[in-house]
Amino acid sequence: MKNKPILVISTGAGISAESGITTFRDAGGLWENYPVMQVASAQGFAQNPELVHNFYNKRRKELLKAEPNGAHKALAELEKDFDVYVITQNVDDLHERAGSKNVLHLHGELMKIRSVSNPDYIETLDTDHLETTPATRGRNGDPMRPHIVFFQEPVPNIEKAVEIVMSADIFVVIGTSLAVYPAAGLIEYTRPGIPVFYIDPNPASTAGHPDVTVIRKKATEGMRDLTEILHAYVEKHKK
């Protein structure tokens, strides 16, 4: 092949669950300890920013203990044969730590904070900021907020995500219920006829997309199957 095929991956909480990242919607998940609108909404932040900062700081400390799993690493390995673009609903940095180079975060990034008054001013936190109190002010003195897309806020990267999906030669969904919009709607923008795969142990209905190949497994195991399929695809399309 003269050019690498474009492989676009849409990932959700299921790919990070195997790294020990607690998901909001799981039984025993974080949202059960806090009313969701208090810690993950624009209104909640306006009413009690200290509570929200403390909540996300706790999540950051948990993230620092987590490691990328086999599924994250397998996606990074696929960059040898494909132009890989990861579009993730997750706010963790496990894709980047596994080696993926092109990662678009739809719902923000946990290890970053941004200015309340200037959304373009963003800082990346390090471990020093997590040992004491959350960073509520930036190095420039601005009041800061988590670099997270709260409930009641638009998803700023969705248009860019749609453009990426429309360019895909192969599209893969991993570890998502296909219920959280607008991310769940990305599958609607795939070009007709391209291979589409869906990895999840409890997949949502794909009745509206009869050509989707469902791999009913957890992310790490499902990625082993997908890697074999994609290697066969590469061999078939070699010129």
C-alpha cells in the first residue's frame, strides 16, 4: 500500500475500566457518592467550585495509579500499519501514555485545568499539584476550572470528530454503550461500505447498522481479535 489506511477508533469507559478506572455509571461508581449535578455540571461548579475541584483532584490521584492496559497498547501498535485516530469520551490520559499520537478528547482532559475567563488558557497539572490542595488558580493568577466538558455545556470537539470519522477507511467503536450523545452519533458519519467493528461485552443494539461486526468481548480480548482481522486487511490490500 502506498498510503496507510485511515483507522478511526471511538472509545468509551469500557476501554479504561480494565485499567481500574472507575466509571460514573457503573454500580458503585463515583456518581453514587456525589449527586451528579453537584460535581459534573456548569451549575454545580458555579455554586460550589471547591467541591468540584476536590472531586476531580481525587480522580486525578486515582488516574496516576492506573496504567494503560493491553487494549490501549494494541491501538498504539496499530500505528505501524494504519494512520490511527482515537476519538475518546474518556478524560484520562491512558491512550497517550500507551503511545497513541492522535487522540481527540470529546469530554475534556482530567489532568488539565483552564481559565474560567479565558478558555484558551490551559495548564497541565503535575504530581506536585495533587499532593496538597487542587489548583484553583493558574500560574497567571486566573481562577481555574477543570478542563472537563460539564453537563449543560456543548462538546466543542464534536465537529472535528465528525470530520475525522468521515475520512475513515475503517471505523471501530470500543467500550461504549452508544447512548451518550453526541459521541454515539459518530457512527452515522461513516462512509457507506467501510468496515465497522464494535467491541463490547454487552453491546448496544446495532439494528440500524446491519453491516457492523460485533465482537462481544472486553476491550483487551476484543482488541486481540480485531488486530488479527486488521492484519489480514493489510495483507489483502497490499499492492
